[in-house]
Amino acid sequence: MTNLHLTETGALLLPSQLALNGTFEHRLIQRGHASQLDDIVPFKLHVEQAQGAVALSLRIGSQHHSCTLPTDDRRDGERRRLAVTVRNWIEDTANGRVERAA
């Protein structure tokens, strides 16, 4: 089973991107032995702000997934928690664990 992960750079950028509107390009990687990169999968994440929520649209290859998450609090700690949730959703979706990602 493939185990794709968001790049470290993507994980660092995600909290700030979730506070903006726009489409952001990222990569998912699969690490091989000795931390060598075996696979790189590009994807696009579209973020749209709504009142009290953020709408997300994820495109990986020919797949398209979307979700809306509440954003009641804009404090830095809350943005980081939202980023962790979104990162898990992206990775679960990319790895075929859609039922877990919902």
C-alpha cells in the first residue's frame, strides 16, 4: 500500500494558506529506504473562505474531493489545528482511505 505524505514545506505553508482564498499547488511524497524519495504526486488545493467555515477542494490526478470545515476561531493555535485536520484529510484521501478522511 502506498503511503504518501505532504512535503515538509507544504506542511509549513498550509496554516497560512488556509486563511486565504486561492488555489495552492503541493506535492505528496513517498519515502523509500534511507529517506530517499521514491514517488512525487502533485495536487491542487483550492481554499475558499466563508462565514465561519472554509471550503476545500482537492484535485489529485483525475480525482476530485471536497469538504467544508468550521473556522470559528482565527487564533494561531486554532489555525494549526485546522491545518493538521486538513493535512490528515489530504493524506488519507491520497492513500485511498476516503472513509477515514470524511
